[in-house]
Amino acid sequence: MLVVQRIREEKPKVIESLKKRNWSDDQIGIIDQILNLDDKRKELQTKNDADLSSVNGLSKQIGEKMKSGLRDEAEALKSQVAELKTTISTTEEEMKSVNSQLTDALLTVPNITHESVAAGSTEEDNEVVKDWSDQMPDLGETAQPHWELASKYNLIDFELGVKITGSGFPVFVGKGAKLERALINFFLDEAEKAGYLEYMPPLIVNEDSARGTGQLPDKEGQMYYIEKDDFYLIPTAEVPLTNIYRNVILKHDDFPKKATGYTPCFRREAGSYGADVKGLNRVHQFDKIEIVRVEKPENSYAALEEMVIHIEGLLTKLELPYRILRLCGGDITFASALTYDFEVFSAAQKKWLEVSSVSNFETFQSNRLKLRYKDENGKSRLAHTLNGSALALARIVASILENHQTEEGIKIPAALIPYTKFEIIN
């Protein structure tokens, strides 16, 4: 959530960012509404403070009048105090209403994008910052997509998932399950080497946690909701891991905070259809390792680059062709200031599959989370939060099956063999 003072001080920048996100002039009108509500809030606060001060002053006079035996004058002052208290009560109710309206309005405004984010309408407008298209594997016309390979080698049973739950809930079997588990352990070990502290968080969060990281109200329709208990299944480990620091005040020498965790993730993927949803391309439950960082503002973009390098290293060790995109204003997420997407080339489908997003949220999440730190001068400041997929398993498995298929079987990348305990699937 944006800080009102920042909106006031950087209004042209906020409007430019919203235009990058393809907001209309009518939508951008919310900015003036926010500033007007904030002006009203300040006006009411000033009036209320003045009335409270008057009550304190009159109460002191009442005491003095009573001591001096001037009871009638004291009673007159008491009447004034009673009237002021009625006014104060009315003002406070109005303040509550204005504050509620202001908060609701602020929750609808996305983060200010970083200056490097380009305007654009769709994913086609994203900027490719690294590309290995000239090194794509050519497996010929006989290359099979991962769902056919999964069936051929009995690695994933999609129909069984439909029977047990429904479409989009695959069942990993035998060496398919071992490959999944090997990837989880590999990614966690690599995160630990990079200094991330491992957590095993809950898979269900409350409304405050979902709101703190920006899933609510923006992505409410994409999450599975447990109505009876007012809980949500997590769409990513970003939510519980980042909420570790909700309502926390860090010391200036506590940084960086680096957390990682493996969790299954649950997404309704409402509205998805067509060829893109086949196999593991788009599922409702998938495994993912997340990396989360909390940084001082001056260090957050260097941290973002470190995270990008970390994810690149994982894909290189898995011997997968990949590219990196800087998301445009029309494709970047609601809470992000800058996002890099990693895509792996699907050799059989001849298309790119997104396997990771790494983002800097600056103070957008920390303002919601009330995540602050004391700087060297003891001043309270909002920290910056970042997160990235390192990595999302479903499409990584699909990419390994497709890119490493041979006539003999599916070869396991060398970095994974110590985890799988086998070199080939055949």
C-alpha cells in the first residue's frame, strides 16, 4: 500500500506509473480522491485536537472555580465541556469513516513502478534482457511433450488426479515423485548455500497475512477460500514467509533478512483454458521453493540483482535454456515495483514457459505489514521486501522431461543425480 505522503509529494510520478499500467483517466481520479480524503482527515484531526485541548483547559478551570466556591460558574463551564464532548464524539465517528474510506481507496492503488519498467499492454510488450534463442535444443519432429513422456515412463498420472480431486491436481508416481523430491531438496540446499534461512510455514493463512503481501483485495478470486474458518490456502510461500515480519521493528544492523521455504501452492487459475493448461503447464496445486528478503531501501536493488543471479545459477545447473524478461507496466503484478520473469524453453511444445518471478516491492508490502526498522539515527523507516520463485516445480519438471529426452530415455542433469540417485529415466 502506498504511503499518502508519497502520493502527495510524487503525484506526477504516481500518475505516470498508473498510465504505464494502462489505467484510464477515470481510474486515475482515485488519486485526487485519496488526497481529498487525507485533507479531510487532517482537518478533522486538527478540529478534534483543538476540542480536546479546550476540554482539558475547561476542566482545569472547573477545578479552580470549585476550589474558589464559584459553583455557578463551574457548572456553566461543565455545560460547555459536555457540549464539546458531544462534538468530539461526532468528530471521532466522522474520522473513523474518513479513515476507512481512505484505507479502502489506498488498497485499490497498485505500487509505483520502477523507472526502468516500460509501458505496455500485454506480455508481448515485456522486454527481453537475456536471451539464449540461438542455443535452443533441436530435438526434431519426434520430440514428445512432457505429458506424453510422463505417461510413457509412468511418471505422472493426470487422470488419477482428476479422480481424486479434479483437473489440475496431478499425481506424481515412482521416478516422477523422486524427481520432484530431488528438485525440492536441490533448490533448498542451493538457497541455504546462498545464506537463506529455511522455514516450513503453514499452508493456510488468515486475512491479515493475505492482505499484508497484497494478495487481498487484488487476487481474491485466484485463492482458495475456507469460508467456515475465514482462511486462505496459500498461492505462494511468499505470503507466510513475508508475514514472519508483520508488525516487526528491526534494528539497523539486522539486515539482510533472508528466508526460504518449500510449500505446495494452490491457485484457482480462474478463467484458464486451452492448450496452455495441458499437462503441467497450468495446474491448481504445485510445489515451489520461495526466497524472500527484507532489506534497507538503499540495498534492495542490489539484492534484487543477487536474486536474479541465484535463479540463473539454478537453471544453468539444470542445463535448461532460459531467458529473462523485465515485465512491462501492463503485465507487472499489483504489488511489484520491478519484476523479472524467467522462462524456460519447452523443446517439444516450442514455446517459453514461465518458471520464476523475482520482484522488488519496495515499501508497498512493508507499509501494509507495518514492517519497520530503526536507522542509525533511531528514526523509524519502512523496510523494502523482495521475493522470488527459486523455483516453481511443475514447469521445471516439464522442461526437464522435454529438453533432456533422448532415444534411450530422459537424462538427469548432473547436478541432480546426487539427489535422484539415478542418471536416466527409461
